[in-house]
Amino acid sequence: METWHKTGCVLCAQNCGLEILVKDNTMIKVRPDKENPRSEGYACRKGLNVIYHQYPKGRLTEPLKKVNNTFVPISWDQALDEIAEKLKATIDEHGPRSLAYLGSSAQGGHFEAAFGVSLLRSLGSQYMYSSGGQEFSGSWWLQGRMFGKQYNITGPDDHETEMLVAWGWNGMQSHQIPQARKILKKISQDPERLLVAIDPRRSETAAIANIHLAIRPGTDALLMKAMIALILAQGWEDTAYIEAHVEGFETIRPWFENMDVRSAIEVCELSYETVHELCRLMTTRRWSVHPDLGIYMGRHSTLNSYFMNILGAICGIFGKRGGNIIPGMVMPMGFHADERNPKTWRTVTTNMPPAAAGSFPPSVLPEEILSDHPERLRAIIVSACNPLRAWPDTQALEKAFSSLDLLVVHDIVMSETARLADYVLPCRTFYESWDGTFFPMTYPNVYFQMRRPVVQPPEQCLESSQIFTRLALKLGLVPEIPAGVLEAVAQDRMTFGAKLMEWIGTHPEHLPKMTFILAETLGKHWNSAALAALWGMMMTAPKAFRKNAARIGFETGFDMGDRIFQAILDSPQGLWVGTADVANNLDAVRTPSGKIELLVPEMEDLAKRIDAQSETEGLCMPDNFPFVLNAGRHMDTNINTLMRNPEWNKGKRACTVAINPTDAQKLSLDNGDSVRVTTEAGSAVGEIEVSDQVRIGSVLIPHGFGLIYDGNVYGINVNHLTKNTHRDFIGTPIHRFVPCGLEKVMKKNMPPAASF
């Protein structure tokens, strides 16, 4: 019998609605879900190919232990007993700083993060590393300083904006807003609106933009400072907004006075008249900005985000319809971790803070593992990510991970990271599990979908949340649950909740273990720790979420959370669970002043120092690395490391080394030729793509390739070319500005693993 099931894409943060046809417990066809209220029948080719994600070769179906460099099957009890024993021994001997959890990174499911963090904290450690820490450390750290909470991530109100500025963002390929291509085309084709792209190359987004500033790579911070200086010199700043909502403006204003704006813009290789006109538009229109990795992972990463926030603040765009807003959330994306609080850890070797909503930057991991510090990292648990292909400096990570005392990996396949593990534990896929995400990208409404299993998992595969719970039990971290609470599981949820809270009320010390308690009660009853955690989240949801839910129509009351939970269960296509208070968006600001605080002392020296002369010197490329590598091109044919089987790209040029025709001619390179790309970190050989999209002097390579599949390596692992120490002061790797060299090679000398 064939049945269509409503679900969602798990390959990017938009999680577009999908319907999947299942026959004999096998997914056989995928189509967009027109009833999904967020995506409304929109889906890209990645989502329509999720069957390749669900059914890779080498699916893990039983726990594995490495014995004499060979993996052998073992039972769950043996695996967890041995892991628990080794974790205890490591922490007893070296302290809790020797343990880290690597996860909270999945585009398709966030519930494992709640359990991973709970286990980490229960063992006394704060060391969580995630992909968010890799990409957004500087940006989120500044959100914490300027808006009061690191998870107060301001984003564009793209439906109401009169001018959307895509700065370092190629939304036509990377999406990052619901129905991205549809929305971007709609803005660019509307005579009353403008789409502006600030990007060194003529990307797919720049190609449809009304205005394209083809900025010189690496000069974004200089351009922003020049724009701020120009606006202030013209007296165009929004003084009423600044007085009402901004703190520290008069302190930082002198940083931008007497700047040689024309010389700065010339260094950026832009026209003064074009920049002047854009500044005029920014002070006369309701505009918003959507930054992306071109900013976050570019030169002066954190300074880029700082100047961008100052620019937005003096133009008065924050907290306004059509500007950049703090979205409504079901749950925050992480938690606030201010390193000025003495209770907040830093890394012991590199002294890095957890800048990205509680996450430490992965770029420092090799140093934190390989140092001789007595509290160095020795034991790591990896879930929902593949650092050996997704994080910077593959060679350094391989060396570091190989030196660990204990490496445990949860995955659905033998990933590159899993190959180095001591224990590999088999997970259910996202289509065999209850799971959901908390990406807040639908302002002013708040959306949530709890995807349900559409196929049954192999017998021994567990949710990552269940694995963490079983390990917590083995470690003795879960308190004994009273019989009355266990018996109440079979009754209605509110009766169970009353019994649970009656017990916790007399034993508040158990509250930090609530995720595990729910997993061992409702989670066992439902065969899903994640679904049990969702019920717990709804019952204890933050006040802000409850207000948003009431605003959209959910009645308040003691059972409000349970009713929202039931509504989620009744809506497999997802639903609107709240709407934000658009009139008081800046009420979410949590700084000491209650305003947007522009003075961040750590940024002052760098902000003052940058000018045309310093950047002219700083942008000089070394003789042996004259090109700028953009390590991580977004394309229709890549999706991190989530689809391993290259057949999903059959007939497409999926992984190429893209360069400008002028550079190709100088190097005597043609389309399809083999070229060696060399950086400080290493070298790799790939296939040339000659494209006028690419700026002269630039090299583009997509991320998510170099995967080992069916015994072969497909494409270039771009992180083989990135150095983990090539990062800014807060730990963000500078992947969009990697000096490199190019050299033509003969095909007969090309390693087989380097071609796709």
C-alpha cells in the first residue's frame, strides 16, 4: 500500500514542507507540500532529493567499537557501559574541562541539542562546539553586547521592506529565508522596491538585483565605515530614533569624523557616486539588510558585523516593520553566555569565549586537543555533525581527533569523523524520528513543525536524544523516578504533569535533569525522547512565547502548553503558533540601558584604526598566493555533508574550481582542465569552471564535497585548504578570504579522488 506523508526538508534551515510517498516502509517519491503554511508548495531540488539522504550506502544498524583499527559490532549495553566507564575515568583524572560535546548543528533537527547539552552540564563541562560557533561567533557575540542577548538575532522583515540589501548573501542559492527565490524576484521586479546586492562577484542574486556593488574582496568593513562617515557628514542620521533607542552614539561618533571617504571607496573599487546614492536611499527608505557568510567569514569578520549594526542603528532600521527585527521564537537558538561573567568558561589554550549563544568556535579545537595543558580536551561526543568535512582545517582535525582518549560519534553512516571514533552509535534518520527545528525566520508570525516518523527505523537505531538518555542512565545522572510518576504516564498528559511537578516540587535538585526524566517517562511511552522534550518545552515555555501564542488565538491557562502541543500533533504540515508584538519589537532588547548599545570597548581600537591606507597595505597578497579563495560557494548541487551519494548530482558539474575568463586565459586554462589549488593549509586538484560570474583574482570552490562514498572520494574537500588559525579574534574562520595559488596540471597526473 502506498501512502503520502506530510513532513519537511531536513537539508537547510528553511525546512520547506514536503510530502513523501511511502510503500512497504520505503520512501519512493517526494513532492512539495502545498498545505505547509510557511513554504506554501515551494521547494528546491535539494529537498526533492531527500531520498538520497535517507538511503545512503553503509547505513549503520548496530553499535560499533574500534578494535585493532577495525570496527566490530557490540551490544548497546556493552557500548554504553564502556563509554560511561571511560568518561568517568577521564573526568575523575583530568576534570570536566577534558570533555566536549560537538553537535547542536543539524539543519533538520534540534532536539538532540537539548540532550547533548544536558549531559554535558550534568558532567560539569561547558564545552559545546557547533557549526553556529564556526560561522556566527563574531556576529552573535556582538548581538549579546549590543542587544543584550546573543540569541537576539536581528533579521530582515523582507515582506515589508522597501529595500533589501543582500550583503555577502547569495539568497538565490543559499535561501535562508522562506521561499527565498520567489521573495527576491518579487522585490527586484516591484517598481516600488529595490533589491541591492553587495558582493564581489555577479552571483545569482546580484544578477537580478536592481543595484549591484561589486565590492573588492575583503573591503566590506572599510566600505561600511565610509558609509557611516558619509551619512554623518551629510547629517542624514535619524536623530529622533537615536535619541529614543540608541545608547553610546556620541561616544563612537568621533571614530567616523574626518575620514577620507573618497579614498576609502576607491580602495573598495567602487564609485563614490554609487555609494553616495545608496547612503541617500538608506536614509530615506524603509530598508533592511541580510548579511551572510561573505560578511561573517570575510576579512574583519566581527568588525563587519559591528559596523553593520552601527549603520543600521544610525539609519533607524532596528525594531521597525520593513527594517531589521528581533523575531518571535518558540525557543531561543541557544543561550546567552557572556564571558564577562566569571562563571562562564573560556578555552584553556586559546582563551576563546562561547560567543555564539553558548557555542565555542570549532576553529580552536585542534589547539585545545593537542596542547600540553593539563585540562586539555581528551574526550569528545559528536552528534548531528561531521567536523572532519564541515569544519576548518581537515588535517589539523584529523591529527587532533586521532589523539583523543575517547571519541564517540552518533551518526547514520560511517562518516569521515566516525572513521576516527572509538565507538560509533547508530542513529535514526530524520525521517524515522520525531524532530523539529527552531529557526525564527517568519516574522511577524511564529512557525513550528514537529516532523513525525514516515518510515520505521532499523531495530537497533535510536534517536540521538535516546542515546544521550541511555548514556546518562549508565553514568548515574538520572534520579530514580517514583512509581506514581511512572504509572501516570499511561493516563492523560495533564495528570502526568501534575504528578511530575508534585515530585519535582519536593526535589528541585532534579530539575536540571528534566530532559532525561521526560525521556524515561513519556519518551518511553511514545518511543521518542524528542517528542517528550517538546511536551516539556510547551509546558514550560518562556513568557514571551506564551504572549505570542495568545496573540494568535491560543487561550491562556494552566493547560495552554498542552493545548499548543496537541495542536502541533494535529498539524503534520506545521502551523503558526504565535505572532510577535510588532508595535514593541525593541522590548526584546536586554542591555543594561534597555537600548541598542553602540559602544563595544573591545572593538574600539580596530574600528578607529581601519582606513584607506591601512587597508591598502593589508590587502596586499603574497607572491606565492596571489588569488583569493572563497572556500564555500553556495550552489544547487551542494548541501553541507548531508547527501553523500553523488548520484543526486548525476549529469551536473557539482564540484568545480571556478575562476574568471581573464585569469583562465593568463594561466592557459580551459573549461574542464585540471588545476591545483594551493593554500597555506594544503593543496587539492579539481576541475576548472570558467565563469564571468567570478571576479578577476578570485577562486570559488563549493563546500560539502570530498566525501568518502562507496570507497571513493568525490570532489574537493575545501576544508583541506583552510587553516584553523586563519580566523578573527573571536574565532570565526576567514573562509571567504583565503590566499591561494593556481597551477595547471595534466589530467594523467591528477589523483582519482580529486575529480567529481
